[in-house]
Amino acid sequence: MIRLMETAAFHALQPYCANDEITVGTSIHIEHRAASGVGARIRAEAIVESFDGRFYTVRVTAHDDLQEIGRGTVGRAVVSVEKFLERIAKPRASQTEVPPGN
């Protein structure tokens, strides 16, 4: 359910992204409202709620064929794919290896 909600939020924000931009998740706050049976068809919807200049808040809901099963918000930020890939390729000081015996 949460994966579907995150995917719906991602797609809701795509129209706000420039050529090499995507959105990445920054937070998620979800209430599980009801159970669904095994094999139930689940759908998620997302509506852009706010933008503070850096972060978007997207209101999400999930339903099965009978009822709402979840609701909440997903936080996302717009990033340049190129800059993001450069940043994650650089090792951080906390991730550098210490030679054995030191």
C-alpha cells in the first residue's frame, strides 16, 4: 500500500519537474485504516497539497474495491538527476574504509 502511495505521489509531481529533474521521498506519514483481502485490487491517489519552496507535501489515499484502507501525506523534494548521481557517487567521510589494524 505504501509503495503505491509513494508511486502516486511521484507521478503527481512529474508535471512540476524540468527536463533532468525527478522527485525523491523525504518523509511519509500514513495511517492504516482497514485491512484488505489477499488478492484485493488496491489503488492509490495523490493530490499536491503544498510547496514551501523546497519540499512538496502530497496528500495520499489508498482504496480497495470496498473502502479506504489508508491515508496520509508523503513529502518529496525535486532534485536534478545529474547532480544527485554525482553526489551519491562521492564517498562520504563516514563511509570511507579504515585499513585493517588501524
